[in-house]
Amino acid sequence: MRSAMDPWRRRQLGFVVLSAIWSLASAVTRYSIPEEIPVGTVIANIATDLGLDAHSLLERKVKLDYIHSKKYLEINESTGELFIAEKIDREYLCPAKTSSFCFLKMDVIIESPVRIFNIELEIMDINDNAPQFRRERIPLDISESATPGERFSLTNAVDADVGENSIETYYLSDSDRFTIEIQSGSDGTKYVDLVLKASLDREKQAVHRLTLTAVDGGVPARSGTASIIIQVLDTNDNAPQFDRQVYSVDLIENAPIGTLIMHLNATDYDEGVNAEVIYSFTLYTSEKTQEKFSLDPNSGEIRVKDTIDFEEVKSFEMYVEAKDKGVNPLSGQCKILVFITDLNDNHPEITINSFKSSIKENDPVGTVIAVVSVSDRDSGDNGKVVLSIHNAEMLPFALNRSSEDFFELIVIESLDRELKNSYDITLYVTDRGTPSLSDNETISLTIQDVNDNAPTFPQSFYTIHFMENNEPGALLTSLTAHDPDSHENQYIVYFIIEKEIANTSVSMLFSINPENGDLYALRTFDYEREKEFLFHIEARDSGVPPLSSNMTVHIIILDQNDNTPLIVSPWRPQGAAIEEVIPRSSDKGSLVTKVIALDADSMQNSRITYQFLQITDTTLFSLDQYNGEIRTNRMFSYRDPRHQHLVIIARDNGDPPRSATVTIKISTVEQVFTQFTESTEVPIEYDLFTDLNLYLLIGLGSVLFFLLITILVIIVLKCQEPKPSQAAPQGRNSIISQRNSSTIADSTLISSDAYWYSLFLAETRKGKVVVRQPLPNGAGFIVSSIPGSAALTETSASRSSTLQESSSDLP
């Protein structure tokens, strides 16, 4: 251990040895060591210092006896060395600082024999403790009114060390307001005072933070610090101040009540009640302003108290005082200018200065209807207005600016009352504010009528159908013209334009009600004589001058079934029966006769059908309902009676139908003989057919028959008016007829030629030839039938059976 000692420890041991040598002269052995020596450090050799044999210490049981202290030292019994058993702290061992000396007393006891040695160990102080303040933070309250030179005591620092290792001096951190003075007590303790060397201003610096440092005299020196917190106490030496003397605020009119205008904040650099500020209006603030605005005395908030209208007042002035609550209160003032910003809160207005409620439809373009002015109480863009016509593109009117705020409403297009008789003109005014406000005014304009429209009929040509046999005075139709004008300009009078029809004035045939246009027939009309009429009707208004128009009326008489069918073939006297003779050898399908009826009516009323009304034997004869041909259904037998009785009815297709009947008596003979007289030409029947060539002749006859029919049809249809010729003799079987295209001879052919053609077919099937010759006066024709064999030699002058009837007797 000794070899490992550093020089410092060697110096300490040398000091201990010297002290031990000095103590030999007394009864007490003293040693001196510094505190805090490491454990195990050898202080001295007890055996050597006390003159003992070191080898006998173990046998004699040497030990240390401490007096009121801990066991800091131990003796090595083998060597007699005294060493440190526990680190020694002088400040712990000798806490009192009444003396700078500190001793550790103990006894060394040795047995065999017992000997006691007194040992004192002086513990010398080392600078192992730094100065310490009782509090690390030292607060001080100093009024800002304190005068320079005033002293303030501070808590001093303490140092556990003694002597030169204790506190030697104090230092204060740099400060232009404070310094320190150090004083020493009778025990050498250092005391320090804080001295004010310059006036304080709390408003500039309310808190001063200083550092006080205590330094001891040890080597090296140790120190301790404490923070001095100086709170400068306020005095009411500052008046409240506004950051500006004049405030300017913009406020929108009609701001809601309670709207915050501004928040005044007067600054008082004092504190506490000296800094508490109360706000109020001064006497310079008008009562009207105080009625509009409120001031919170504590917060300084200025709010809207009543409705603000830009149009009444455009700005306000307020004078506000801020006063603190000090014992001797101080105050400050400011001026507040409130400029009201115009809000677009006033609707523009339209004023109708003059107005015409009605104008004529022929008034010229440019006619002034109304003079209009506009206004808006707002200002700036809010007061600038634009006047327009709602749906102007659809109206014949426009606005013409006559001055700054005056407009003329004028006509820009021709007016037509018949298209539109009144107008609701909506004037729409809008300002240029944001958002824009608008207003409208509607004026009603009536267009007065002028007679500029002639009456017009819905149709320029009317076709009227009515039935013949009408009652005189019957209403035919009601003709109505329309005049879009109004009042007397639209009152219409109707006239029939006079003309002659078939040498008769039209006013004798028809009449019209001049007020309502009802058209009447003045007499009864007969379709068979008069089929249509054409005349004109005029409609004239009552304007000045009057205007008129006309239309054409076409009246068509409709046929009524008022004529009974007339049987013209076979001809018979009125009420007489027809007698026909046929051979009993007639084949099946042989033509017996053909019934032809005529009807003076037209269309369906003249369409005739034929039926058996009475018949002796229904199995023997058949009747074609359309052409009236009566044919045999079979050959005669010996059981059939020689005389047959037939009643034929000819019925038209009218509603109700009309009819005529004819009675035919048929006699059958074995052979037919023909006798000729001067007045009658009776056809001679020749038996042209035999059993040998019957079938051959039937085939050849059929071909010739169809060829002949074709030729005759062409001739009849193409035939022009025949030339007059000598009249043929009249006979029983001849018929005179007037050529009239309106006469209907068959239910399917609407022509007199149809009758001749049917008669031709009926006679040629009997082997006869039919000849038609015109009468000399052109009033009719003579039809003659002759046997086929005699046709080659007979001429028109030969005897024939004829029957003549005047055309005037035919319906």
C-alpha cells in the first residue's frame, strides 16, 4: 500500500509522523489528518510510536476504544499500523463552527499486561463544501417610488467549511439600478445588503432579476448563487392612453342592433386598480349619436343601439374618455369618426307623369303614350338605375330618354287591334347595387278600333245540298261572315247579288236574312227539272266607309224517290195483260220475253230489280232480277198446262221503294204461225234447226252471236245523232222513244242506248232482227223486228209491226 502512495499522501504521512513525534513528550499521542482521506490509508504505526513490539500485538490483543464516535480507524495487529476504516467528514464530525479545531479521541488498549494509551486525531478542514443560500430564489417587492440609496437586506449564504474555506465575499450580477454592500459580523460571518442606486419605473421594467454569488476562500474557491426577483410595485403615475387620438370606422347602414363597431382599448401602464379603466362618452358627444350607439364602460365596446339610415345621417362623431380607478384618477380621450356606408336598401321608384290609356290602332309610329320618371334614394351605384320594358322584344313599344331621369314611352311598330286589342306594359327599373333592387309598374293600354278589315267568309265557295220537293221557305243553311273589327265596324249585313237563272231572278228563288245570313228557298224544286243553282252573296259591315266581300253559293238539288218505275217492254195498254206464245218444244233456257222498266229518278232511286209476284209453276220459268229476262227452266211436258200466268214486279232501290207490275199470259203451241196485215207485221217463225245439225248450229251460232254483240255495242256507243228519215209504219211491236241521256233503261246502264241494247238481245235470241229508224221530225225512233230469213229481202218499207209513242209521254 505504501509503495502505491502518491506524493500527496506521502506528504500527509510525513505530517502525521511529525505530529506523533511531538506528542511523545506528553501523555496523549496526537495525529493530524485532513478530512475525506480514502479508506485504507495508513495514518501511523502505533507499535513504533508507542514503543511496542509489533510482533507481540497479535498475542496481546491490541484494540481501539472510541469515545462517542464511530469506528473510523483500525489497527493492523500484524504490523501495528493505524489506517482509515471509514471516510471521515469533518463537517459531520464537528458541525459546530465555534472553533476551527476538530479532534477524534480514542484509546489503544493492550493486554498482557494491560496498557492504555490516549490518542487524539485532529481532523483538518479541506474546501469540500460550496457556499449555499438558504433559498435559491429571493423575492423582493420595491415600490417604484423608492429613492436611490435605499437599502434592502438579503439572506446571506452559509458554508460548512471553516477558516479560509468559509465565505469570503459576495458578487452581484450587472445592474444599472442595484448594487450590494458586504458587512462582517463579530463571528466573521459576511452579510450583504441590496442598495438602490437609481429610480425604478415599473412601466418600463416591472421585474428585475439579479443573481447574487457567494464565494469562499478555499483553493480552489467554491461558490453558490441565489436569484433575486425584484417586483416593482406600481404607483398611479400613468394616465390611460389610446393608441390613436382619432379613429375612423366604416359602418354599413341598417346594421343589426348590437353590431360591434369597434373595441376601444386604452392602455394604462400602471397595474391593479391604477390600470383599471372606465370608458364613457364626453359632453362633446351629441345626444343623437348617443341614441344610435352604446358604449360598454368596462370593455370599451361600441355597438349599434338603434337603426342607422344613410339617407338620414351619413357620419357620426363620438368623443370617448378612458379614466383609471386610482386614488387620484388619471384619464385620456379619443375621437371616433363613424362613416356610414350606403347599403342598397331603397328600391328605385317609377313615377307615371302622364299617360294615355287608349290610342287608335292607326296612330303613327312615334306616338307618345306616357312620360315616366325614375328615382332612387341611395347613392353611388346604388342610386344609379336602369329602366326597361319587360319582354320589350315582344311589344311594339320602346323607351326614349328625354332627360336625365325622364323617359317617353312611344310606339315603334304599327298596331293592329285585331291581333291584340290591349297591352299590359310592365316597366321594370333596376339599380346597380349589389345585390340589385328593382321595382315595376304596369300600365294598361287599350287599342281603339278603326274599320280596316272587310268581312270575310270562312270559305269563298259554298256547296249546299238539299232534297227536291222541299217546302217553300225552307232553311237551306246559315252563312256567317267574320269581321275582326269591333262595335259598328263588325256589324254585318248580308245581300244576294241579283242575277237571272233560267229567265228567273235569283231573288225569286232564294232569300237571305240580312242580319244573320240564314238562306231560304222561296219555292219547291224538282230534281227532274232543276238540278243546281249558282249565285253570289255579299257581306257588308257598318263602318265608315263600309267594307264588303262576297262568296259563291252552289246549290245542288238532291233526287228524291218520287217517280214510280214505268214498264216499257213488253208494251201493253194501261191495265192490260201481255200475251206471249211460245212453242212447247222450246229448250231449257229459252228466252220467253224480257221485262224492261224505266225510272225517271237517278242513282239508287232508278236502279230497278225484277221479281215474280205470281207464277203458275215455279219450276218452269226463271226471272233474272237485274235485266228482267224470263227464261224456261226446263222443257215443257205433257203434264204442263198450255196456259201459264205470270205477274212480274219491277221495284226501284229508293227509300221507300216504288214499284210497278205487269201480267204476262203465256200460251204454248205445237207450231207458231205468223200472219201479216197492213197494220201489223207479225214475225214468222221458221224452224231453222233440225235434230241432225242442232249441235253444230248451236256452236256456230254462239260464236256469231258474241261477234255480232261486240260489233253492235261499238256501233251503238259511237253513234252520233242520226239523220231524219221517213217514218216507218207503226205496229204493235214497235216503240217510239226520245233519245235522252238521262233516261235509264236498265238497272246497270244509265243511258237510253242500254234499253235498245237489251231489246236487241231479247229479239235476236228469238231469231229476229231489230231495226231502229229515226222519225222525220227527230222527236223519236221507230223500232221494228222481222224474222231472220226475211231480213235479207225485206226493206224498211215492208210491212212491220210497229208501236209508236210520243216522247212527250215518257217521263
